[in-house]
Amino acid sequence: MTPPTLATLGSLLPAAGAVALLVRTLAQRPSRPARTGPVQMPVERPAAPARRVRPEPAPHPCDTCGTEITGRETTCAGCARAALGASGPGARTTLLHWLVFLAMMTAILGAGYALAP
Ligand SMILES: [Zn+2]
């Protein structure tokens, strides 16, 4: 086969997929039962009981600074942010990660550029 023939066949693949989906959908559709006699109206079932909502706990002080907070948290947003900033990666680590990322992207893009016809 010549490359133009392959390209033409490749462009037909989405259309073939769409036809296959249509055929499958039509095959799975339940057939209508034949109408005989009066139409049966659906019976309305009683509604299911509503879910019980757990009550929100009362406001309580933050474990670290004592600020009053609501919900199920144990520390306030400020203390959580401060703890994350203290334990997160430093600027040197972030710079190292960026340098490794740039080196890898340069290698990948350079290889692609060198190998491209
Ligand atoms: Zn706090």
C-alpha cells in the first residue's frame, strides 16, 4: 500500500468508529412491547426517608494558637499555612527541581529536533 492510501484509510477510522457505536446502540435498545389494552400508569412509590445530617460541632479553640474555629478541623488556617511553610521544600530545592526540569526538557526537545526528518 502506498502512504496516501494508508492516510486515507486512517482518516476513515473515526467514521468507522461512529458507525460501530451507532450499530451497538441500536442493537442494545430494548424493543417496544406491543400495545394491548389500556396503558398502565406507573405507580408512585413513597419517598425514601431523608438522610440524617450529622450536626456541626460547636466552635472550639485551635490546638496551636487558641483561635476559635468551627468544623472538624483541629488547627486554624493560619497555623496550617505556617506549618506547611516550615516543613515545605526550601528555595534551594525548588531551584534544583527547576534546573533538572529544564535540563530534561532540553534533552527531550533536542532529541526530537535532531531525530525529526
Ligand atoms: Zn491556630
